[in-house]
Amino acid sequence: MLPASSRLLRLLGLLQQRRSWSGPQLAERLGVTTRTVRRDVERLRGLGYRVRALPGAEGGYHLEAGTQLPPLAFEEDEALALALALRSAALGGVRGLEESALVASMKLETLLPARLARRLKSLFDAVQPLTNAAPAADLGHLAALADASELQQVVELRYRDVQGRSSVRRMEPAGLVCAESRWYLVAWDRGRADWRTLRVDRIEDVRTMGDAFSPRPLPAEDGVTGGSRGKASARPPTRADLAAFVARRISTDVYRVQARVVLHSPVDAAQEQISPLAGRLEALGPARCRLVTGAHRVAALAAWLLSLDVDFEVESPPELQACLRRMQARLERTLAPS
């Protein structure tokens, strides 16, 4: 039989793995009697865990969310993952989170067994992160916007645009999207009567208003322009819808030149070369996919496409095809023998 303290940790780990266990199931896993299981459950309750007894012929137990945060039981890989995530959060990305993440990381590291602490130190010493150049979003703003999205409450924002001009906007927030260390708010702008994608690091103030709103469907894509004013779908947006909308807005809609290109590559292979911030990929079959992307200049877009290690065909615009032909002619002149 396991020692009482080890058995309690094992029991706690089992309760965290599944929604419910019967008394005999726990007794079999722990190698004890059901009476011992009942006593151990009472000890967990004394430590602050809310373990509810389930009705039934054999009885059972269910671990509820508690009103306090007692010690948690982690497997070794879970502890390493948590410590690494906390250290990463301490490096930045969300302003106001760094100090709390660092303190939590230090607390966790002091509780680790010596062998695991050495592994974690070796991991930290081997990794030298670069400073995150992306502006940090404010933790309070993120929390307020997340709450307002969940509760469907109108917010008033003071927002600074790319030119540094400040304005006050009343928005119906649909959700938040994190794209490579940068946070975006997707919301319906009541003053402009249109959807907007706002960078959270440019939000200077957030106030929750008293009025609620009904969820609106995001506009559907209407071809190469990204569909900012296309026909809306009939349902409220999901998380995947929000992510796709942000990807469309920041990879295509903001650019003067927008293109559709068929890549002779499976979509999974193309995703290894092309970031969601650079364009959207659509599977066309097992060996082809479509890339919808954009740039400020046709020549820049053509050069980027040629840098990809994949054959492609341009669907639109014609200006991109003409630019590629000019590049081809220039290369032929350059490579021709003198």
C-alpha cells in the first residue's frame, strides 16, 4: 500500500483525470478498500478540495471547481510545460502579466524535485529568447474586452490609429484573436456601421457600457477583395470565423494589390512556408491549394511568390502575371551567354 501522503496525491490525480469515479474503481486503482477511499476523500476536503459524492448503488466521487486554490498534482511533463509557459509569458506580449508570470514561475520552480529542477534549469540555459519586438497589449484591456465579448456588452474605446490620431468608438466586441504575439479585437463599430479589426496595443482606454447587443454574423468572403462588405452568414461567429476574419483583414484586405494564386502543393506542405499573416490557404485537392494574399506593390508580391519553393499559377490579377513575364525576360537576358 502507498503511504498516506503519496496515496492522496495519487487520488487527486485520478479525480483530475476523469469527471467521476465510483468508489470501487478508485479502491482498485489505489490498492485499498472503499472505506480507505472515503477517508482519503475526507482528507482532500479538509485541504480545500470540493469532492462531491455522486448518488448510485456503488457511490462515486466528482471533483468540483473549488472556491480556493489548494496544491495541485502535476505529472513531470505537465510541470515542465507549465514552468516553460510561465517563463515565456514573463518575457512580454501582454503588459501587466510579466511580473505575475515571473513570480508564479519562481514559486513553481521552488516546489519541483531536485532532479526535475535540474532539467528545467538546463532547458532555460539552453534557450536564449530574442526580445519580443511586438508592442505589448494591456492585460486589463484584454480581460475587459473578453468579458464584454462573453456577456455581449457594448464597450467604449479610446483608440489610437497608425498615424497616432486618437478617437472614441462604441463597439460591439465579437472576440479576440492572437496572431504571432499581437492581439486583435474583432468588433462591430456602431459609429461606422461596419466591422473593424483593432490592435489591442493601440487601445488606450476601455469602458463597459450598460447596454447589451445581439451577436451579428461576420461578413462572408466575396472573392479576392476579402468580402468586407459581402453577404453575411446566417450564424454568429465562431472562434474559427474570428481567426479567419483577422487573417483576411491583415494579410489581404489592407493591401492595394490582392491576388489569388494556385500552388502545386498540398495545403499542409504550403502551411510550412506561408504564415497565416501572409495569406490564406484553401485546399483544392490532395496536390494543390489556393493562396489568397496581398502586397503594396505588384513587384514585391511577384518576388515573394518566386521565393517560395513551389510551382504556381496566377489566377488574378493580370498585373501580377505581366510582372512575372517581365521578370522572366530580365532573367533570360541576365542568364544568356555573352
